[in-house]
Amino acid sequence: MNKPHTIYISLGSNINPVVNIHRAINTIQSVLADCETAPVYRSPAVGMSGADFFNTVISGRTNMSAADTYEWLREIERRQGRVRTHHKYTDRTLDLDLLLFDDQVTQKLPHQEIAEQAYVLQPLYDIAPLLQHPVLNCSITSLRSTLMAQCPQLFSALIPVAVDEMD
């Protein structure tokens, strides 16, 4: 039997985000083992004008390959009404990005937004502060400190979403 892979997934939505984030978390938790979900943060849309996004990160363990994991995440997005277009910055029901798959380094892994976007880095920090970035060879805590020093406005724009707002 294969050793399970540890994965980290970012979740984002700005169309009916409470429902879509909840539904995605439930779907992911029903498949992955040992799940941990970060707090949810609300932040302004980046690179576009649109409704605020709700974002979080979930970790877990899977026996799927990275390729199968990507396809599974795309299927969850499709089932929740995500329509992919050639425009990167658009409103969306659900955006699922595979951030890390064990320590694999490929063209897509680790996801570049880990070190660049507070809406990814903060929830990742909340559940895995000591995790080592496999390319940058530093902890998530260190990446967060660096980005916070360089762009404090990215972090001040994050608003924790109260649990009752998510229910």
C-alpha cells in the first residue's frame, strides 16, 4: 500500500462564498484523511473589481497522485458551478488550488501564490507555521514575516470571518 501524501489546498470564492466554501470543505473532508482547516478570511478582490473573496486553506492526506488530485479539485469546482475562462481575474463560485503535494517540485508545485499572496499565506500559516517550503527552504512563518514586512497592506486587508458568519 502506498504511503499517503500530505497536501495543502487553498479555497476561494466571491460568488455566494459562505455556501461555496462550506460545501467545498465538506466535500474535501469526506475524501481526505486527517484534515485541518484554517480560519476563513475575507479580503478585497485582487487584480479585479468585484465582491470580496472568502479564502481558507485545508490540509489532509490522500493516496491519490498529484495528477489525480488536480483533476479531483477541478471536478469539485465544476460541480459547484465554476466556469473557467481565459481571464484569470474573474468572479468565481469556487477556486481550488493545490498549494503543496508532499515536497514535490514541478512546474505547478509548490504553488507560487504561497509566497506572494497574504490570502493564501495567512491561512497556511494558521495551520502549518513550521512547514518548510520545498523550494525556498524556509518556514511558512519566515515567508509570512518577509511578506508582511514588504507588503503589510496585504495582511491588514484580511478580515477574519466569524464562525457565525460562515453558518
